[in-house]
Amino acid sequence: MRDEDDVWAVVPTLNEAAGIGALVRALRAEVPVVLVVDGGSTDNTVALAEAAGARVLQAARGRGGQLRAGAAIAQGAVIWFVHADSEVPAGAGAALRRAAQSADWGCFEVALTGGGRRLRFAAAWMNARARWGRSATGDMGLWVRRSLLDQIGGFPPISLCEDLAFCAAARPAGTMAVVPLALGTSARRWHQNGVNRTILRMWLVRSLFYAGVEPTVLARLYGA
């Protein structure tokens, strides 16, 4: 199979030296090409990503813009967007390929690593919401067929809620599937800010986004 007929992964980074090497190696075991889109790291993220086998490009800081820049040069039939603090299980690439045979876009299940009962409940709720509401967050490993991504105009280069904007555009345009395999994602933000506070703030930001509040305002509220 040619690379352009397969899955390419896009990973936005900013000072992710602690885990980027392990993530790239895990992804390289699942897909032929990993694109790391760096937003101006001041640590050795770029060198570690290249040493692990990633192709690296630079873009202005901001996850939406970084995802858009990566998607612009990705040549895979399916593009998989993976956060830098994700843990990719063995078999993720094969599971994604099976899902993409009958769906145009989707996500993985998520597991919040290093969490307790409340975080397990939060992850279960996120997984249920993805299936019932066809809405996912970026830490769930969003993926999309190249043809649909071009149709909806790609990721919007906004400072926050680029994942919600993507889902809102993809939902009426194509069929969605949730890959029944969990990506691990770090619970560091939840622990740093408090689980209950983080949940409430995420729901507030989500509600305000759908109410039409500008992403730049939401970014200040969220601390992004």
C-alpha cells in the first residue's frame, strides 16, 4: 500500500520533550508517516521527534493553526490528529483502518491516565457523548478521510475549540464512527486545576462556544 493510500498522523507540539519520542515511536508502529507540527518549542521537542522518525514542520503557535498546517501537507487517505500527551495502544492503526472502511470521520475512545473514580466517570461520559452526540474532543484522536476534510475546509485556525468546530462541520457532512479502542491521555490538567473545577470550566467553555462567543475570548477564560 502506498503511503498516500494509508493513514498519516499529525501531532501538534509545544514543549513536549518529555513524551514526544515515545509517542512518535508508538505512532510509527501503526502508520507510515508521522507529521509533528511544532509551534515554537524552546526545549528539544523537535530534535527528539526527528530522532524518533517524525517529519517535523514549524507553524505559528496555536493548536488549530498547527493542525491545519499539518493537514495541508499530509497525503494520507485518512488523517489522524493526535495530541502530544496521548498514549497510543498497539493495534490502533489497524482499528482505525477498519473504522474508516465504513465511516468518513470519527475518534477513539479515551482513558484518562493517572486518575481515580471521578476521572474514570469523566472518560466514560466523553465516550458516551461521542457515540450519542457525534461530538468529540481533540484528546480522543480525531480522524477524518482526506476527501471530507477538504470538503469542510479543514481545521479552523482558531485559538481554542478547534475540535468542536471541526465536529460541527463534519457531523452533517459525513458518517462518524468511534474506534472501540482507548487512547490514553494525561490527566495532568485535571489534577493541576482540580477535577470538579476542570469539568465545570470545560462545560462552560463548550456552552459559550456553541452560543457564539469568540474563541479568543474563550482562550482567555480557559487560560490557553
